[in-house]
Amino acid sequence: MSLFLGIYSFVFGLLIGSFLNVLILRLPLKKDIVKTRSACPQCGTQLAWYHNIPVFSFIFLRGKCAFCKTPISWRYPLIELLTGLISFWLCPNEIDSLALTQYFFYFTVACIFIVHFMIDLDHQLLLDSINIYLLLIVLSHVIFFSSFNHWIIGGVIGFCVPLLVTWLFYKIRGQVGLGGGDIKLFGILGLYLGPVGIVFNIFLSSLVGAVIGSVLIGFKKISKDKPMAFGPAIILVAAFQIYFPELAKIVQSWFF
């Protein structure tokens, strides 16, 4: 990778990360993400362009609003930095059509995962608008790079198995086990991961979610009766499978 290409991909990722912060903040509240300019959530003062430079503005402002001095969450620069590093990591060594196609696919999926993860963590919502966008991106990839049986059977299993489990749980307990967003996300991931991959994801994400939930309950961070966001567990396991496929196959072989 050339130095210029690496720097360019990192800066590009920082800028996209800044936009992801906007999506995370505004989409659950159904606010405009295009026309409305950024403003301090505390005092409402509209921010100048130089207040929105990824990471650097946070440093120069010393983590506080330029007007009311309210502390700015560390989440904003961390998401920008994370997105920049992911872009740098995924940046191809050579510029050709296939390499760029792969880069934009995997980088876009990573961005969607970040937005989904943070919104579900904050609001316990996996928004349909984000799931639809993920569906379009995944479909455009698997149609060209995966066999028909792989993605169609994986998608059916990913959607139908969680839906069946949720239906049975509701019939037995009278409670909804999984939200619709979780079921749709499983279905979309099944298109990419295929039959075995999505079964492994359902199993491992359930295990990860159970462990995290037990730890949080043990430390009294959440109540037993309080529902916990399951999307982050699904996304963490899916990211592991997508971005570290060889290692994921080794772990998968321990169980299947």
C-alpha cells in the first residue's frame, strides 16, 4: 500500500465516521440527516464547519462545546477514529476494479454494523431503514460472488429459525423473545454467511449475549426483568465471521 493511498483511506474513514455519528444520533429520533446542520445538543447553537473536523475538533476544543462548554462525549472521536482505522485496514494494496469493489463492500458493511450496534445499544432498536440498506449491499455482493444455494438457503434459515424460536417462545411464555429487527438482521446475514455460517452465528451470538447479560446482571448493571439489546452480540459475531473468516472457521469447527 502506498503512503498516499493509506493516508487517503484513513482520512476518508474519519469523514465517514463523522457522518456515522450523525446517523446514530438522528435516525432513532427521526430527524433530518441531510439539510439540518450540526448543533450542540445542550445549548442548541449551530456549529461552524471547523467545529466538525473529525477527531481534531474534539482535541482543539478540549472535549467541550465551543459555546456552552458542555462536555462532548468521547464516543464521537472514538467512532471517527475507529472508522478511519477500519478504512485504512481494508484499503487495497493496488487500485483495480475488483479490489475497490471489495473495499467498498466490506467498508460499507462495517459502517452499517457500527450504526446498528450503537443505536441498538442506546435505544434497543435495529431500524428497518438500516436493515434495508444492508440487504441491498449484501444482495449486490452475493449475487455475483456466491452460489445461489449458498445465499438463498442461508437467508431462509437466518430468517425462519429465529422467527420460529420467537413464535414458540411467545406461545410458551407469552413474551416476545426477539425483536423484528433482530430477525431481519439474521435473515440478511444468512445471505452472506450461508446455511452453516448463519446457524453458527445464531448459536454463538446467543452464547455471547447470554454471557454478557449474566455479567451485567451479576454486576447489577441491568435487571433480570429488563430486556437487553441483542443486536450488538449478533453484530460482533458477524463481524468476526466476515472479517476473520479463517479464524471463524476454526472456532466453528469446535462446535460443528
